[in-house]
Amino acid sequence: MQTRRALLFLLGLVISSESSAIAAPQNLRDTEDKHRAAIAQTVEQFLNAWNKHDAHEFALTFTEDADFTNVAEA
């Protein structure tokens, strides 16, 4: 559950950066909107795979050169 909260927090930070988009030209805003949508989709796929305990689907949310660090709580 903490992983989900952390990811949702990070997604919120990305989405809340609207102040830079307000003064941006329309084509830049469109690009940013596409990037935000892609990030949101990736986070959703990540969470769904994690919650289903589907290792293969989980791995598909990463690029070939990605690193994943599992921080275990003590």
C-alpha cells in the first residue's frame, strides 16, 4: 500500500506542474499532455501488475536499461 501511495504522490507531482504549461505555446502543452497521459498509463499498468502479483506484466512497465530497487522496511 505504501508503494501505491508513493507512486500516486509522484504522479501527482508530475500532473500538478500546470504552472509551466499555462504560458507555454499550444503545441508544447499538447506534448506535455501526451507525456502526462503516458506517465499516468505506465503508473496504472505498474500498479495493476503489482497488485495482481504478475511478474511478467510488471516487468513490461520498465525499459531494457531500467533499474529497480526494492526497499524492504525493517
